[in-house]
Amino acid sequence: MRHLEKHRTEHIGWLRAAVLGANDGLISTSSLVVGVAASGATRAAVLIAGVAGLVAGAMSMAAGEYVSVSSQADTERADLERERRELATDEPAERAELTGIYVKRGLTPALAAQVAEQLMAKDALAAHARDELGLSEVTTARPLQAALASAGTFAVGALLPVVVAALAAPAWASRLVTASALVLLAVLGAVAARIGGAPLLRGSLRVAFWGALAMAASALVGRLFGTTVG
């Protein structure tokens, strides 16, 4: 019978960017909306600030993720190219290096040499990429995937405070945005923890705490420096 397994590392390429985008979109836009609302600004001003934060944040997240993950991909390609050259110019030394890696992992020298020889016979570059550099198909950098996941989830997360601010009475906008954002942050934290295999409660509390701190700081700034519009 075929044994099928699903490992959580399969999600690592997009999960980090998606969770970061959703949390950042919800926290930053909610904080922005709460801060502007706490200053006594009109509903129109609050909505303009929220929408501007959504658009600017999504574009910023996409650009940031693409640039950072592209740098990681460039580094991975450079390392692979160096390994390819070393394999072409000094294969015995590379086989000895791979053998040493397997010995350190617990194999006997004879078995380690046999494993290294067989793996290199099949795909020498893949063997060195995986066991020497720690690179694999699952964890390889994908800049476009990370950028799209981050920007899309940021926009989804940022949409909630904008919608709440648009529907709520101005006097209640700050409180309702804060309450709804905290609930959703707790849910997002639990979902991320569930996908990643971590405790649900700890994941929820961790995300909600930092969201509450950010919104409280923004509300304080709004009250201290805002001007009530009559």
C-alpha cells in the first residue's frame, strides 16, 4: 500500500508571505483608521486614509517581498552555479565532501562513501544542493509567488477596517474597528498556528497582543495631536 504523507514545510513558500501580508494589512490599516478616527476627523477623511493605506501597503508589501525573495533566489542560484563549477573541475573532492557530511550525520565512512557515490551518480548537483547547501524544491525562493501572496492577503486584511469605518457611525468607528480587528487577528493567528502545527492559543494571543498594542499607540497619537472637527 502506498504511504502518503503531507508535511507542513510544503506550505512554507507562500505561508510566510501570506500570514505576514494579512497580519500587516489588518494591523497597519486598522491602526491608521483608529488613529485618524480618534483625532476627530470626518468619515470621509477616515475612509480616504484607510483606502490610501490599503493601496500603498499592498504595493509596498509586493515590492518588498519581491526584492527580498529575489535576493534570496540570486544567492541560491550563485551557490548552485559554484557547486556546478566545482563538480566539473574537481568531482573527487566534492564526493569526499559529501561523504564527510554523511559521516557527521551518523553513517559509517564506508556506507557514507557508498551513499555519496550513488546519489552523485544519479544527480550530483541535486545531492550537493540538498545536503550541502540545504536547498530543495520545497523551500526554494519564489519571488513572484511571495509578492502576490503578500500583496493579496494584505489587501484582504486591510479591507476589514475600511469597510467597518464606512458602515459605522463616526463616534463608534474607532471602537468597532478595534474590536473587529482584534477578533480577526486572533482568528488569523489560530489559522496560521494550525497550518504551521503550533499551539492555537499561543498563536492567537501573540498576534492579537501586537495588534492591540499597535492600535492603542495609534489611538493615543490621534488623541494627542488630532483636532476635533465641529
